[in-house]
Amino acid sequence: MKSILSIAFIMSIVVAASGQVTFTKDIAPIIYNKCTTCHRPNEIGPFSLTNYDEVASYADMIKYATAIRYMPPWKADPHFSRFIGERALTDDEIAKIAAWVDNGVPYGNSAEEPPLPNFPTGSQVGTPDLILHFAQSFTHKGGNEDEYRVFVFPTGLTQDKEISTIELRPGNRKVLHHALFAYDVTGSAEAMDAADPKYGYDGFGGFGIDEALNNMFPGYVPGQKPVPYPHGLGQTLPAGADLLMQAHYGPFANESVDSSTINVFFKKEPVERQVQNLIFLPISPFLTGDIFLMPPNTVKTFHTQYTTPIKVSVFAIWPHAHLLNKSYEVFAVHPNGDTTNLIRIPDWDFNWQGVYSFKKFIVLEPGTTVYANVTYDNTSNNASNPNSPPAWVTWGEKTTDEMLFMPINFVLYKQGDENIQLDEETTGIEDPNVRFVNHYLAPIIPNPARDEAIINFVLEHPDHITLRVLDMQGKVVDNIATDEWNSEGAHLRSIDLNQWAPGAYFVQMTGTNFMQSQKLTVVK
């Protein structure tokens, strides 16, 4: 009630300050920018909001849904941290909608109406570079049971492609709970598909291929609009790979048919750094305190944390849970004691979750600890509780189980990351002295390596270069070159590995306003 009264107060100020609120001048910009992307034909919205007549016909509903902040859906607390593509309305925008409805939804001057954005057909992102369809329809068995299925999509790629984002177009939104994506280059997934009499193969617990866990892309959850990776960042989809989709079909009484489509978007610019993932789970080394178990009629908060051993730049976070979850709060404490807020979701809604992309890189120095405090309500007061009466609940993939699953997207730190402003279209740079350059550190060969490894790098212009090798804890184990002057063009360096311990390392190259790393695995 308090929030609605405050909006009414703001509404009186809005009307007094700007005169009559009209659709063309005031409401259309709000609706077209914040609502129409979903509320248009063949999208997730149950009705269209693409013109005055459509908006006016739902005016009372729009006023109510925006006043209680039910729509547009945006669950992250904007007072805690900010993200790209925030859909939440400001108090001023909500007040304008209320004033417009209360004054009889006046149209206004047609010359003031902005054009409807040029929304792509069949996508919320743009025009895909690769479209993958189900080879045939899949029938979910129903019977109020969860079902997990992995579908295999041959990509037909003849060369490696760097991925910007992947968008799932669900064929049946009612039963498709969520989906994960990965790739396979071994042919194992195709063989399992062929051995299963039904389309796809059983996917309970994962993709059924160990390597797939290291080859995952961002997935799909209800209400999510994919956000492309920032400029210069991407993930590789190898030539000849099969794209895998692990689909979770939720419990539904009757048989239901699904035939979904996957839109794949390639990077248009060279990729300087590969996206990596750190996934918080309710197990060691993340979980502290109690095991991930929720007795009936309890509200429990689980505490997880992770201390980064190397310097990284975080650009996105994806909290995921099921129906008992009530809140997420995630923050980072730096070695000097400073705190950076990452995300707070105070009122969790399973139907509205997704990947949240930061407006700027969050730089985490070695020794920074990320904390995630996650609360679950396993009582009858939780209207979303799938069990009545409440039952014992622990980790699991079924709708009646729970999850604490939070991928964090990051790249290895590059000098100047703290000055880079990220947005939905391009990467802007606030500091004019920091710029992207076309220096390039190639993948190390051979890799894995036993006795010797070759470093190959190319410089766009002459530069002072430092080459060093770090272990997984961020400790320097070899200085190959320190502030060494190199001409433009291609260069080679060799590393003698005979005295090295087996394990994983990072080869890091630093120049003027430039840093890039490649992973190296040493075997004996």
C-alpha cells in the first residue's frame, strides 16, 4: 500500500509538471522499450502491445501490474547492483502510466509517437547465423513426471566459430522447464541418440558425456532474453561439433509435444579472450556449514564462498534455483576489505530468472572472496512449495527437488578492464588512453605438452612485451621475457618443460594496454 500511495504522489507531480500524459508522447516510449519485445506475435507475452489500440485495451491491467512491479519482470534489486538491459520501470514511468489510465488513455499527437522498434522475426536477439531445428517432434510422456532428454544437433560447421550467444525458441513453453547447451566432438552423443528408440536420449543428471561439462554454453530458463557476450569475448564451437541440448520437461498431466528451435549467433569481431565459467554449487569447496538439506517447515539460508587464485574480470552471473528459493545475495570482498555488490534477488520467482550482465567488468584480484547467501522457504507459507504438506527436500533436478546453481562468467584480467563500459551493442571505453589492439597470443602447441612447448604471438605494432607462466594459484613459475622490445609481426618462443611438474598453467603475455593468456597442460 505504501508503494502505491507514493506512486500516486509522484503521479500528481508528473501531471502538474508536464501537463496531460498521452500515449504518443509518454506511454509509447515506455511500452515499446520495456514491454513489446515479449508482447508481440509469437513471443512469450500472452497478448500483443504493439500499437495504441492494443495498449489501451489492456490499460487497467497494465496500470495494476506496473504499480505492484509485477511487470515488466525484473527480479534483481537495482539499489544493490546494476545490469545491462534492466526492464524495471522507474517510479516516474509507473506514475505516468497511472496518470494516463486515470485520465482516459488519451492518444495525443500522432507526430510525437515513436516508431515501433524493428524487432527481428523469430528472435529476441537479432538475425541468427545458424538455425537448428528438432529433427522430429518429441512427445513428453506426461503423467505428472519430470523428464530429461538430450537432443543432438549436427552443426555442419567446416571451421571453428566463435559464439556470441545461443537463443532457444521453445516449441512448448508450458512443459519446457529449462535447457542446458554443450557441444560434443567425439560422436558419443550421436551414438547414444542412435541407440535410443525415441528421439534424443535419456539425460537425467547431465549430458552423459564427461567432456560436455567443460564445453557448456549459457542455457535457457523461462523469461530469459539472451545477452550477447561483450566485444572481444566469446566461446568456441569447433568445426564438426554436435550441439547438445539437455531439455528438462516439467511434470504435466497429459502427453505434450515439443519441437523447439535453437538460434546460434556468431561473433562479428575477432575474439581476444575465451569466456570461462565458475559454477557455485552446494558442495565443497563452495558450501560452508550445513549440508544442502531442507527439513519440512523450515526456512534455511545456505552460505557458499570461493576465493579466486588469479586476477579475473567478471561480466555476468546466473543464479538458478527451483520453487522453494526465496532470495539470493551475492557480493565480493577484496583483499583490502572493500566490498563489491554482485546481485541481490530479494523475492525469487522461478518463472523469471536468467543471466544478468554487468554494465562494467567486475575486476577480482587474487585473494578476493565471493560470497553467495541463498535462502529457501520449505513451509506451507510458501505458495510455490510443490509439496503439501512440506516434505524433506535436497539437491536434485526434478521440480520437487532444489538447486543452488550459480555460474559466474569471467575472462582472465586484461589491463584496462576496470575502465571498460559494457552495453548491449558495443563496448565503450571511458579512458581514452586504453584501447583494444590486435596483438595476439596464439594457443600453445603442442597442448598437452611433455618436454617442450612453443609460444607463438603476433604484434600489430612494436611493443614492450612481458611473457610469464603462472600456476593455477596465480604464482609465477617462469619469466620468459620481461619488458622485452619486439618488432611488429610474428614471434616464436620455446619453453623447456623437463623440470616442470605436471598440471595446468597459464601463459600470460602483457604489452602496452594489452594482456592475453592461453592455458597450457603439462603431462609426464
